[in-house]
Amino acid sequence: MILVLDLGTSRIKASLFTAEATPIASTSASYPTHSPAPGLAEQNPTEWWAAAGKAVRALWAAGHDAGAVHVISVTGQMHGVIPVDAQNTPLGPCLTLRDRRSAEYAAQLRRDLGEPKIYRVTGARLDASSPPAKFLWYRAHADFYPKIVTFLAPKDWLRQHLTGGAPLTDVIDAAGMVIYDVTRGTWSRAMADAAGIALDQLPTLAAPTDPAGMLRPEAAAALGMKAGVQIVVGAADDVEFLGAGLLDPGDCLEHLGSTGSLLLVVNHPADDPTGTLELYPHLLPGRWLIGGSTSSAGAALDWLRGVIANGAMLALPPLNSHAPPLFVPYLAGERSPVWEPDAGAVFWGLSMAHGQSDLIRAAFEGVAFSLRHLLDALCSIGVDPLEIRSAPGDDRDWLRLRAAAYGRPLRLLDGGDPTARGAALIAAVALGTFPDLESAARATIHPAERMDAQPDEALAGRYAQYLMLSRLILENVGSRRAVVG
């Protein structure tokens, strides 16, 4: 069997697959995000490790055979940074994607290098969440800075903790470091110099299917496994695109997690002259991905669930006889396509006639509209997908709403979680089940049901109002900064 460990933003998921990457079972265990002050969002790698042991041991407690695992593949959250010493011991917490303490250093880098150069080299927008800004923050504020040997992404720390081997990374996490030259496929010395780090403080670039070492005895004991299991380099959680079968130009994927993303395959390093979209490496030669991520998708729904539903799961309510209010989900600022970290969320158009169900529906629509805004940006540079792949989910009405908002059909995926599936395909190639990643994906991934987009003039009208409200929010960011300040 194959064991996949997916180190997410709030929990680790342990999944078992056959050698052909067919899902068998999964479990998970959570860990906290600590916020010792406003704008700070830290996680403790020791808490990741404790959760990993709990999740993996739950598989064996359910009757699965630990001895049947022959390969472990690790994936995980991106843009977090863990500074480690020569023994891979964390010298501080992981500064996660949502950590904003490095904003002034991000602004400094943009001034020093110029945003066009950063974008031309890395394909990315640089903000407070970006590792180069965090590197400068460590240099200015961390008393342990002289002891730092390597900066690691979350999944790379976890894999190295499993093996005790050399620091390695894949091209997806490398791109997430915003030190990677996305067209040349190497670390960028200019970006590293600007961030104040040496290239040897970055992990070595390796193919996801490369061997990274064997499961060391101490780690095996914690997981309830035998030592010596092969571990591959793996890939960061954008490997979801592989698990969704995004192989050919025009293939497009919708991701809905805490954030929301749209990614589309291109066969050349597509350029967005506005810098609104980002360019990402594909795992297949001669292919790239272009797209972007919003700041709050599932996170916005989770926030509302905690505020008005006592933590109960939300389902999309039916549309009442009156129009719902509008919701712009800029709860954590907004990334693509507006790139404004200080934008604030808004409910607009509330009246005495509105109740809880109207707020819930407005939140679902607002998340769909934020992704449609991102789709508009893709279409503006001439990459218009005919359909969008998506995980099925349990709420059929929510799927229909998104298809209607996009004006494109959703092609629903089979085979379970595409992120874990992508990581399993990497392991299946390492096992020799398939000769390469493209063959593995084509043999195993078959998008199934098509959810057609039903025309909805009222929804289209609300989306037009959403765009107007978004513009008003962005125009008034300066006033909001002054008030908050």
C-alpha cells in the first residue's frame, strides 16, 4: 500500500491507497494555529508531529495493516516557513500563509526589486505571506538567526523528520518560496540576495518521485510502523492539479479549501501584463499553470458558521422571494485578482426582511462571485476554460450555484480527495506501478458527472453589483487604513 500524509492548514490527513493509487481509507487529526498578537498566525511543528502519530495510528486501529505500506508520500500547505538547525530542529514556529508580521519587509522588497522584476522571475506576487519577506523578518527580529541552517516548507520539514535525511524540496513548494525562477527551473540568486539568505540555506531541488530516504526507527515507532519504508520527495498541496488530471492545455481546476483557487494548464509561460494572475510550475515538462487564489473561501463560510450557526455545518439555503444581501468575502484582505491585503469584508443591502438564511446564502454567493472574478481575469488574457473540474462535495445546490456563477459546467471528479490522490500517484510511480506521472494520471483519473451551468439572470445581476461593491471597497482602503491605524 501507499501512505499519504497531507499536512493541511488545520489538520493532518493520513490516507491509504493501493499500489495503483486507488483510495482505501483515511483519518485525520487537528492542531491549532496560534495567534499571540493580531496579524500573527503560527503553528508548532511538534504539534504537527503529534497529530501525525494520532492520525496514522488510527488507520492501524481500524484494522489496516501497517506492514503492507511500502511507500510514504508527503504533501502539505504552502508559503509557511520553518527555520531549522543542522539537526532539523525547528528554531521557531512555522509562520503560516496567514501570518502578516512581514508586511513592511514585503513592501521593502517590492521597492528594492520592483514588482515587474519579481513577477518576471517568480511568476508570483510578493506580499506579507511570501517567504522572502519572512526571511527578512527573521534576520531583523530572531535572536536565533545565526543558528539557522535551512529554511523549510511544512511538508519538507515533516518528510525530513521522517527520514533524518538531507533537506529537499519539489518545484511546487520551491515556487511557493518565491525564490524560484519559474521559467528556468532553478533557485534565483537575485531573489535570495534580496531576501538576505544564501542559496545553501534553501533545500535541494528534486523530482517529486525521487527517493528521499527511509523511515527512521524513531519516527517509525511514533507512527506504529516498521522502519525502512521508502519515502519519496513528494509535492506541495497544489499537487491537487495532478490528482484532478490537469494534463492538457485548457484543463482547469477549481479548489475550495480555506482559500479558493482556479488553475489552468498552458503549454508556455503565459504572462499576465497586469500581474493579477500567477504562473506556477507543472510537474510535466513543457507545461505550466496560470491562475490564482482568493484569501477566504471555505474560511469565510467557517467564519459565518461560527458567528451565527454555533459551529454547525452550513448548507446553501433556497432563494427567498426577496433578493439576498451581497457579501464580499475580504475577511483576510484579498489576493487574486485584486491584491489588496487591507480590504475588508462587507455585507451590503441588509433590511429588516432578511434573516439568518439570507446571510448564509449571501456568503455562499459571495464566495462563488470571488472565484468568478478570478475566472474573469483568466479570460481577460485569452485562456477561457470550456469547463472546470471540481471535487463533488455533498451539497448539490452549492455545486449548481457555482456552475451558474461561472457560466461554465463543472466536471466532477471521482476517486476522492485530489490532493491525496496526486501525492499517491507520485508514490505509485516510485513503486514502478506506472512509468511516469502522465501515464499514472491518464490511467487512473476519469472525471465523471458534468454539472451544467443553468442561465440565471438574477444571479448575473447580483454578480454585477458585487463587482461594483468590490471597486468601492478598494477605493476606500486608504480611509480604512487611516481608521484602523
